[in-house]
Amino acid sequence: MQKIINGYWFQPKRMLKYLFITVFLSILSGCSGEQHTADIKSKVNVQQVPFSQLSGWNNDDFKEIISIFSKNCKYILNNKNEYIYNSQIKIKTSDYKDICHRFTGKNINTSKQMKDFMEAEFIPYSVADGDNYEGTFTSYYEAEINASFTKTSKYKYPIYGKPNDLVELNLKDFGADLPDTRLVGRVKDGKFIPYYNRREIEKNGINAPVIMWGDDLVDIHFMQIQGSAIAHMSDGSDIRIGYAENNGHKFRGIGGILLSKNAIEPKDASMIKIREWLRNNPQKADELMMENERFIFQRLSDADGPVGAIGISLTAGRSLAVDNKYIPLGAVLWLDTYNPDKKDIKKIVFAQDIGSAIKGVVRGDYFWGHGEEALKQAGRMNSIGRYYILAPKKSGLKVN
């Protein structure tokens, strides 16, 4: 869950200017970092449609979204940009703010009232990649770990906060004509270089605070894949851990790693089966998990749920991670897909998160919640579906 959080330790500006040439050349040679790569095959195609075209629209429980819409409006009302997000699909912030103000002035507390409000204020648009309206919808969940604030023989694996020597920059800060490319790394001998990869971090340690100690590397790895977790502490308390930052290296899923080594069959590539294999093969597991060079740094959170990419706590069954290159975060979507048991998922969801593997015009990661049941569902979901984006009636939306 970027999953996109706060602040950074930085070198003085004169050093940053000195580093710029090194950074730019490193991009050309493939330096890792958070960035959007060019995708000439994708073409965003939107078309205004009536609500009657949204299959299942009349069957959703709109009362469920009242509090979520209110929370979403807090993000919109604090947004000072012309558009709610710098994605290819653009929604005018001022018009969305007007909707939020009208929502605040109403006493909406029933499903019918909320449905009527949505129909009065928004208009749906189908979303397609060229002529293809369908895409893949997977699911994620909030992991659980056992942990302690004190290192012991049982709780011996460090869970790191954001490193003190990690440096973050964006090329666009050095010139409007440069790419909007975000990089993280570290400074060594006056040069900006990639940050340590997973193997280096786990073998050698790093200059970072340890926020707690875990008892199971597999659980910690799953927490990093999901971005956050509920930590069941040794004193009996529960603490939420959120995403703070990553090391800038490319993500490689553990399922794909196991499949490439013929360690599991494709039919066994669910989270439950993968976790079972890793625990049954601890020596191999440690080595294979290191092939995912991306490492996630965590932070303690007092939110009422895992915090997504726009700083809003996620809601099970109503939050969706999207590719923010195309879909604006903060947007309301109508999702039309199905769960692992082939039961329909037709409901309003909110674009509130992003993920390393969520790439494409029609691509989503459905937040299932936390706990073992959520893991069972999230680990099996790989569905075909589509979505519609709801834009303010006053201005609609535009595509870059």
C-alpha cells in the first residue's frame, strides 16, 4: 500500500545540483526507481454512458459508501491542483469540490438518498484500452505478523523504518522539460547510486530505525508484498504497520520466482499454497525470497485501516488499487467483475491505492480486508472484468 508517504532526508541543494548529471545518466542506463515507463500500446478510450448501462447498479448498497465518500472528500477538498490527479484521465478538482460541499450540506443516511445523490452529481464513462474494455482484477489484503519491540531469540528479524541515508528526488524538480520521474537511492562519494537491494539489507543491515522485531521471515515478506500489516505484539496488543518507503528496486513476485524454478505447479500459485511451500522449505525460501530485490520500509500507524496512496485508510470491498498513470486517484469507479468463487462483484469502489504490479488502463487490485479469510480470497482472485469512472456532471472528464 503505497502506498506514498512522507518526507525525506536530503543533501544540501548544491550537492543535488552536482548530482543531477549522474542521476540523469543513471536513468538512461536503467537505474531502478519509481517511474512510469512509456507504453505506446496503451490508448485510453472513454465513452459517456447512462447509469442503466452499469450492470447491477440498482442492487448496490449505497449506504455502505456514505462514510467512504465523506472520507474521500477530505482528500478532494484539500487538493490544490487543477485536476484531482496527474493521470491521463483528468477530473477537474473544482467541480469535484463543489460536489463534496453539496454532499456535506445534505443529511444523507439511507441507500436511496446516496444513490439519488450519485445519479444527480455524476455521470459514468466506460474505460477501455483502445477497443478492449476488459482487464485483469486481482486482490490484496492486510497481512498479519507476530512481533515485539524487544529483540529476543524468537523475535529476531528487524522490521525497518525509512532509512536515514535514503535520498529521494524527482527529475522534474530540476527542469519543467524533464520527465516526471521519481528516484530513490543513496549518496556515496558524491554520487547518487541505487539503494541497497534486499539481499544486501538482510545480510548486512542498514542505517535505519528498527520499529519492531518479527518472528517469521515469510510473514514479513508477505507484509512487504501487501504493504502493511496488523502486528500482534508479544504483550497482547495489536498495532497497525503502514508503508513508509521502498528501496527503489524492481518488484518480483515470489509466486513468479517459485514458478520459474519449477518449485510449484501453476495450479498451486495461490498465496496460501506459496506460504505453505516457503514454510516447508525454509532454507530454499530464504534464498528465493531474496530474488525479489525490492524491500519495503514500514512505519507505525494509528489509522483505522491500512493507509493507501492518497493518505486515506482503505475500506475492505470498497477500495481499489489502480494504475495512476491512467486512472486518477480519488476517483469513484463502478467495478464489474467476480470473486474467486465466480460470484459477481458489482459495486462502487474508490481509486485510493496503487501497486507495483498494477499496470494498465483497465487493471485493478481489490482490497479484501485483513486476516486469514481475506488472505484466502485475495490469494485466489484473478478475474476478468471492467470498470466505469464517475465524473462530475458539470465538466465530465478529459483525456490527455
